[in-house]
Amino acid sequence: MGTDNTSKLIERIISDAQADADRIIAEAEQRAKEIKEQGEAQKKEIQAESEKVANRQENEILMRGKTNAELEAKKYFLKVRRSLLTEAFNKAKQRINSLSGTDLEKFFARSILKEANGGEVVKPSKAHRESISRIIRPVNMKLDEQGKAEITLGEDSEQESGYLLCGKGYIIECSFDDIIEELKERESALVAEKLF
């Protein structure tokens, strides 16, 4: 699957997460409304009973009940938000790990072309050596078109997935976990904005 398809998949996951967030937030708002209604009912009971008690004590009890209800609603919203973000990125990770065949080769080709300055050594993971070795020639053709030096295929890296791109004085780690973590850092703010 290409980077564009991966981006579309991530957008779909984010869209699905948005729908889930909307549903969960609606449920949370309903629960918060119920808590508020219960608080209002308790308020009326307390007001009736507290006519014999000083106004200061009545206000203190009412404020404590309202504060507790607000805190419970905030904790619930925070829990929902965290779980939605985690779920969205877990789905993206599952999807990228399920790539195979030409989709996987296209993914690696685009990734290497995006990261390469030219002249680097690509050290594939053992799991992806075959896929990466098949795309070295087409990638070098594209790099040549861009006026960049060819990359070479090096020895296996210790990574479980993806590859290392080793240039003079730098190494770019491109394991699936690294790709998802980079995506998390780049997209978390955007995802959070859309969800919340």
C-alpha cells in the first residue's frame, strides 16, 4: 500500500475515531446532564432540609456536590479522549504491519525516496530484506532523475521491521514503530483537534 493509501487509511481511521468520539461524547454529555439533574434534585432536598441550618453550611454542601459532579465528568471525558487516540494509532500500526507484496514494496520505495539525500546505505531488517532489495533499482532510477547519488543495499539491521538509512554522519531509523511514533508526534495535535 502506498503512502497515499496509508494516509487515506489513517484519515479513515481518524474519521472513524471522530465518529466514535462524537458518540462517546454525546453519551458523556447525557451522563453529565443526568449527574447535574441528580445534583439539582439533591440541591432541592438539601435546601428544604437546610432551612434550619446556617446559609454558610448549605452553600458549602452544594458546592461540594457540584464540584464532585464536574470532576467526575472531566475524568470521564479525559479517559475517552486517551482511549480514542490510542485506538486510532493502534489501528494504523496494525494496518502498516499487514502490508505485503507490491503494496509493501511501494511503501518502502516512497519512504526511501522521501528520506534519501543520495549516497546512503540502506540496511534492511531481516524481515524486509527481500522487499527492499527489489526496490533498490527503481529507487536509484528515481534518485538519478532527481540528480541524487544512488543508494546501496547494506547488511541487515537489528530492527524487527523496516530499514535504517545510513548516510555520512547520520542514521535515519525507519522501522514501522518509528514511522508510527513519528506519525503520532506529527498528527496527535491534529487528531486531538478533530476529536475534541
